[in-house]
Amino acid sequence: MASAAAPRPTGPGERPNVPSANNRFPAVRDYEQVDREVIETLQPSFGWFAALATAIFCLLIGISTWIYQIHEGLGAAGYQPPVMWGVYIITFVFWVGIGHAGTLISAILYLFRAGFRTSIYRVSEAMTVFAVMTAGLFPIIHIGRPWKFFWLIPYPNWRLLWPQFKSPLVWDVFAILTYFTISSTFLYVGLIPDLAVLRDKETNPIRKRIFAMLSLGWRNSDREWRHFMRAYLFMAALATPLVLSVHSVVSFDFAMALTPGWHATIFPPYFVAGAIFSGIGMVFTIVIPLRRFFRLQHYITLNDLDAAAKLCLFTSMVVGLAYLTEFQIAWMSGNKVEQDYFWNRVFGQWAWAAWIMLICNMVLPISLFSQRLRRNTTWLFILSIFINIGMWFERFVIVVPSLSHEFEPWQWGSYRPTWVDYGILLGSFGWFFMWFLLFIKQLPVVAIAEIKEILAPRMRSQHGGGSH
Amino acid sequence: MQGVVAAFHELDSAVHAVEELKKRKYGDVTVYTPTPRHEFEDVLGAPESPVRKFTLVGGLCGVTFGYWIAIWCSKYWPLVVGGKAVASWVPYTIFGFEVMVLIGALSTVIGMFANSRIPRLTMTVGYDPRFSGGHFGVWVETTPEQAEEVSALLRRHGAEEVRSER
């Protein structure tokens, strides 16, 4: 199958790295092959069980650490004045950001009719849902008394108390809950036709019944497709501004505060670009091993990865521009506190973190200008790990240096995460990958119906059928 | 409901068959395709999907509710800070927008379900599991007298299998 992933010789005027109708899926012949090969990926393997066991083990570490923190109090997490936001808020922003690439690929690229999205959008969309599920845990962990979380939700209560609607934390609640609801609904709606395929091909009666219920009696009729296509389009159109708004709202958590390094109008676009960049990094981290272990190289082709790598390069440059603009704003503002803060960020106390961020997010992705490297899956995978690390440190650099270096020198302090922070961080990866691994063995990782839509249907005229 | 169902392996054969069925004005024709095919849209002459109306109404209700809940709660429990307005439309636009997207998208899904008539508890007559795989299906509602004639027409157009169902 690996040979099938190699680009086909192209005709005049066609570039090998630009997906077109002629070079999308050269090794996929007909609809039945799609059904067969995608359904084959649902067979559990030893490697999958081992990966799931590892994810659950990491999750258990996270759960036990959280229980310890609830018992001991938030002090166990390494918070100390003035740094009262730490790993949990960093990781919250990190996971929300990861989710954004999924919606970009599934909704925005759908509206733009970008062909390369077809093979990777299902995985990306599932990644979004699980990333938002993971992100949503962190504000709850961070508040220390998680059982009080519901106070943020506006509901009639005997205390006659309502949330403060001018607080960015309440904006977050609305934005994240809307984002989770819409992205999971979008994922499910897109899955309905594929669930019908699974229902029709399944031989195990229990699984068949489950798929029958989940597919809601979908029959692939012209009426169903007509309404489905319209609904899918409108959902994509609604999800597109949503994806831009959610990380803008997350950025307001910082930008609304009068804190050096935070109070800047550049934050919403800077956060959105960073979110998409980090999400594409995670897409590579997930998709590259997946296409290899599931032997899906002829669906998730090098052309698709190449196109996604270009998007990664573009968003890296936007993020890089935002980093440099922040320095320029501080320099030109004439504000001593702001200037000192940025000097401290790159040459002072937090230089190590800032340089990890700059190298991983600005310098290493420059390699993607090389087509050879964009089509090298090993390099893409290694780079994606660096991007994940770099983007986590970007949030570290935003959160910690600002709080540790505010206006008055007597306020300045430091921050060192404890084993509790690291345990819960590890647990979040366990939680995310547990859901993801369960997903990939129960449901198709590539969209069967959409792949078929690209394939040329069988025609009587091509098979020497007689006229009538 | 009685009719004839045919399974085609080739798209153009199915399109031509539907074209002739529509021309001869038999009963309702339903086409089953593994993936949406625009070739059938023109032939069937289906009207525009009304799902967009659900989206519009849902979105408008959502934006109204989003602004209303924030303004009403602020007035009900006033938190006066620095003499500023108790209800401020600028931050409340976030609630207006988020709830518009939420209710608009959920209404879209409800619109799709209602118009597609799903969830369906039992598979109706005329469906074959092959239609989600690689075959194109054509279901025609007929009277018992027409069934033979319609079956012949479908076979002539290259149907792989034709059967009457009720």
C-alpha cells in the first residue's frame, strides 16, 4: 500500500502537490473497496489494546493526583502568589487550541472546497471533540472546589444569584459549552451515513442493532441527502465564525486584565492563529501513525499531508508575526512596565521557556518551505511533536511571566509546577487518547460517504453497456 | 405501500431509468445512492430544502435569547461597578452570538431530521443494504397492474435486480 501513496505522474499544467480530481485517490478503485478497507480498520489489534492500556494508566495517574489535590487543597499544585494561574490554565488553553484545527479542517475547509480535507477531517473532528472535553476539565480542576462549578451557569436558584455576565470567565463557559455541543453535533451528523454503512455491513447482531439505532434509520434516499447536504452546509457556516470566536473569547481571559503582556488588542487573532497552528500539529501527531497502522496511505495521501503542511507553515508565520508584533507594540508604546516585561520574557527569568517557544513555533516550521520535507512523514511527525511542545510553552510564556512580573517590583515572584501539576497534565493526555483510541476502533476514521463522493461512479458507458 | 425496487450498479443507467419513469409519470420515485449525486437532482426536480428556514428561525431566537438572558439577569441582580451601565451590549454580544450559533445549529439538525423523517424505527419497504455500499437503488410506487410494466422498464435500463415489494 505504501507505493500507492506515491504521487502519480501528472499531466501538463498539474503540480504533484496540488490535489486534483485526477490524483486524489489513485489506488482506490470503487465504492466496495472503500467500505471494505475502512471497515477493516475497526478490527482491534494487540497494538491498539496496548495503546489503550497506556492511555488509561496515564488517566488513572491524573485521577489519583486530582483526588490528592482535592484532599490537600490547591496549594499542592505549586500556586504561590503572585502566580495564581499555572499549569491548569496553560493546559486549558492548550487543549482548546488543539480543538480548533479540527473545526477549521471540517467546517472552514469544507466551505472553501479544499479537497485535501476529505481524508483527514473525520479524525480532526473527533480530535476536536475530545480536545474540548479535555480542556473543559481544567477550569473545573483549577477552581479547587470542583463541586461548585455549576455556579457559573445561569439558572434560577433560591439564592436569586446570577453570574456576572461581564466576566470573561462566564463568556468562557458559554463559548466552550457551545463549541463542545456544536462540534460533537457536527461530528455526529457527518457520521450518520457512515453508521448506515456499518449497520448494513455488520454481521454481529448486537453491534448491528447499535449501529441501526445510531444511524437513526438512515436509508441514503435522495430526500435524506438533499436535506443532509443543506444542513451540513449551514452547520459548517455556523461553525466557522464559532471557531474564530471561541479562542477570541479564551484570549479575553487575558486581554481584559490590566496585566503587562496581556492587555493587548492583538490577542484574539494571535490566539486564533496559534490555536489553528497547534491543532494542525496535533493532527499530524495523530494522523501520521494512524495512516501507517491502519494502512490508509492511499486515502490519507502524501498530497493531503503536503497541503496540510502548507497550512501549518502559513499559521506558523502568522503566529511568528504575532510574537514579533508583541515586541514591537511594547517597544513603541513607551511603557516602561511593558518593555521590562518583554525583556524579562526573552532575556530574563523566563528566557528558557520563551526560546523553546520561538524555536519550536517559528524556526523549525520554516523547514516546511521544502517540498521534500513536507512530503516526509517522519519529519512531519517529529516536527509535530516540537509544535505541540512549543505551543504548550507559548501558553506558559503568556500566563506565567506576566503574573510573575507585574507592575510593582515587590510583587515579582516565581513559579515552579509540582508533581501534582505534572500528574494532572499527564492524566489529560491519557483522557484525550483514551477517548480517541476508543473512537478509532468503533467508528470509521475516514468519511466513507465523502470519499465515495470523490471517486468516479461506475458507468455503463465505460463498461461497454448497450444503449437503450 | 406497494412498488418496485431496482438495484443498479451503474450511475448512468439509474439516471436514465429515473428520467424515463418521471417522463411516463408513474408513482413517486425515490432514489437511494451511497453518496449524494447531483445527477439525480435535476431528473427528480426536487424543491429547495427548507432546512435553511429552521436555521434562520433558530438563529434569530438564539440571538434574542442570548441578549435577553444577559440583560435580564443584570437588571434582576444589579452589580453596579464604577457607575457603569448595568446592562452593557458590547460584552453581551458574546452571549448573543454564542447562543445564536448554538440554537441556530441545533435547529438546523432538527430541520434536517424533521424533513428527512428520521429517526426511523423500522426500515421502510424498498430499501436494500446494498444501497449504502456500491449500488444505486430506485424505488417506484406502483399499482399492482403497473408493476410488471415498471419492472420491464427498469430491467431494460440495466437494473441488476428488480423486485416487487409491499
